[in-house]
Amino acid sequence: MLVSGGLFLLLYFVVFAAFNLAFPGYVPSVWNLPALSGVLLAGVPLEELMFASTFGLYWSSVYEHLAWKRSRWVASTAPVAAPTGAA
């Protein structure tokens, strides 16, 4: 789960930084920067990075639930039911 948060944060940062390079001045004109912390990392507001990491943490659990995936450890330690029927 922590890995997915970090990976999405990295992806979001790269895309946002590329967006800033392609459209300079967009963030200050659209974001209400005085209402935010004012901390920008390569032109990306800190709050956007906080959102990205939180969303990455959240989404990994949602995907696991929607896809009905289980970790190998949980699946391998699940009790095995005895076969039923005549022997």
C-alpha cells in the first residue's frame, strides 16, 4: 500500500511538472495560492502532492477490493476445506 502511494505520487509529480513546463503560468492563474500553504516544489503546490500520495494509498485498497485480489500470504495460509463425498 505504501509503495502504491509513492508510485502514484511520483507519477503525479512528473505529469504535473510537465504540465507546468507546457503551460507556464497556469497554476498561479487557476489555483488560489494565497489560500494554500504557498509551498511549491518545481511549481507543484504541496497540497497537490499530499492529495496524490493519499489517493495512491486509497486507490490500492479500492482496486484490491473491486478486483477481488488477495495477497499471496493471505491466500496461502487460508484453511483448506476437506473434500466431501463418498470415499
